[in-house]
Amino acid sequence: MRGTRAALLLGLLVVWPASASAADAGLLPRMERLSTHYHEDPARLDAGRAELEAAVAAQPSAALLVMLAQISYVWGDVRGSTSDAQLQAYERGRQVADLALERDPRSADARFWRAANLGRWLERNRLQAATRIGSLRDEVQAIVRDHPDYVGAYSFLGNYYYRAPWPWGSLDEATRMFRQGLARDPRATGMRVGLARTLIDKSMPNEARAELQRVLDETAPTNLAEWTLRDAPSARKLLESLPSKP
């Protein structure tokens, strides 16, 4: 009988971690797909976020924490119906990204989603933004230095330089960051819209028009949900606002 009990206990020690790992293996690809296909049913972000919170409570691995940080960011953008709800989502995203970095200090994904969530939070807390906006830029520039092919960092910096007030903002730097990011991922339509906006502000409407048309003509965008709900409509609206081509 003792031998049987010992065997059962040993079996539990082996089976339970394997089951948790298997659950993670299935959950992460589903959440990855959700992050680029939530346009099919945006309400699925609610269930996805709740499922990730439960998974993180049971087993806070770095990979799960990073995915929760990403989905929290997307949820704040897409499903946050009030300013408070958005702020809570972005703050939660920053918190879990910090936890991911404790487990994996070299994770570029954790660093990026921490910065992305903090950036959104600062957009809605302008009083604090004035004292932290420079350090936020420096953090994302460090990602580029350490991981020069990390496309999201170029998009972040392009939008940073485009939106930030003087002395931080720069249309030339925004253009440079967007172009460097697009050289690495030509199908990143959000960056292409950002580049077009920058070119419009630089009084380069013909170049902007070409970029916007490429957004509308894209058949395999990197993020189909963003292209469907945001990038294509924005490109269409911007094109309509441009003067007729001479």
C-alpha cells in the first residue's frame, strides 16, 4: 500500500506541472491570434483578458505575464469605455510587464509592453507626463540598441517623436523611425499611416498619398485587426482630406 501511495504522489508531481505547461502552450497561441484578430468579435478581448488573469494567478510565468500586458494594452484601446477603465487596464499592463521583467530581465517584449502601457497611461495623465516623457523615450531607444530588429520599438518612437511637444518632438526623427521600422516590416500598416501623417505635416502630400494608398492596397497586414478597425479607415479619411494631385 505504501508503495502504491508513493507512486501516486510521484505521479502527481510529474503530471501537474506538465498539465500547467500544456495549458500555457495552448493559451499563448490563442491569445496571440486574438491580439491580431479581435476585429472578428472585440468582446472576446474581455474573456481573453479574464482567462489570462486566471492563468497568471495560477502560474505567473514570464510568457503569460507579457501576454497579459499586451492584451491589457489592446483591451484599454478597444474595450475601455471610460477613462478610468482605460487607465486601470494600462496600469495593470505595466504592472505585469514589471513582474515579467523580474522573471526575465532580458525580455525585450516585457520592456516594450511596459513602455507601451506606461505611454498610454501618461497620455491620460499629462501632469506626470512632463516629468517622465524623456525617460520613456530612453527606455524604448534602449530596446532598439539591444534588439535592432524589434519592429514595435520603431513604431513607438515614430509616434513619440510625431506627438511629443517641443523640445522632445521632431518630424524628421519621426520620419526616420517610421521608415526604419517599415524597412523591417513593410506590412506594418499602423506605422505606414504614422509615416503618412508625418509627411503631411512636412508638406509632402504626394509622398503621403502614396503611403496611404499602400495601406489600402495591403492584402496581408501584420495586424489584421488594427488594419480593419483603425489603419484602413484612417488611411481612407486622410486620403480624402488631401488636396487633389496636381
